[in-house]
Amino acid sequence: MTLPADIKETFEGWKTGDATKDAILADAGRAQTAVTYAVVKGDPKSAVLSFYQAGTALPGSQDWVKTIVDSGSTFTGAVRYHSPDLEVFDKKSAGLAYCSDESKAFNKNRKTQEVERTPANDDSYVLYSTRLEKAENGVWQTTKLVSERGNKTCTP
């Protein structure tokens, strides 16, 4: 997945030095990037979504992508994902909570390319709570995903 040059995603603190934890975190990050990629491509049914997501997370992400695409929007700017809190339950399941800072990310009109520069507010900061399960192909798929804008855990 290659994102356009005007979109930057950074993942701070997503390396632990533990091979299993790092694999889980890497795939969780790719699942997040897959959503951005699907929005940019204008494709709620993008194969990358179903590669990195399953369970209730997949239709939820597909619906969210469809809402953005149907509104005629896409993204531009930078998003910082940080403060990952990972718990490995067993060899095939884990839980991960993390924050995103979207204060430097903006909606962009898909046709005109006009950027909607909105000032940052509490809704610019999101807490994600996820469950990941190891698929047969070895990928740690996000199977449950809940997001909460303005959660005090993530606001500065």
C-alpha cells in the first residue's frame, strides 16, 4: 500500500523488540493504513481491508470508508498514531489500544482537491480499542474495532 505524497502516517512507540509483539503492532498499523488507502482509492471493498481486517471490524471500516467516499471527500495531511498498549492473550489473539492525533489531517474534496482546513479540537484525537486474531496466513487481523473521538486519554 502506497499512500499519496500528501498523506503521512507515523507510528510512534510501535516497536518493542519482542518479535511477536512487533508482528502484532505492524499488522495493526497496516490495518489502519488499509483504511486510509481504501479512502484514497475510493474503494470501500478494497482487498487490503479484508486482508488486514475481519470480524466486526471489516464491515465497520467498509461502512466508514463508504461514508467518506460518498461525501465526495478524501484525506490529506499527517496522522500520528501513538501510545500503543498491547496485551497478548495467547498465540492467536491480542488486544491493542492506541491513540491517534489527527490535528494535522484534513478532509479534501475528491473533485476540486480543495482542502477543508479545520482547527484542531478534542475530536481531532481518537482512542482506538481493538482485538486482533492471527489468521491462517499468519497475518494478525483486526477483528474488533471501537473508536472514541475526544477521549481524554488521547487529548493533549
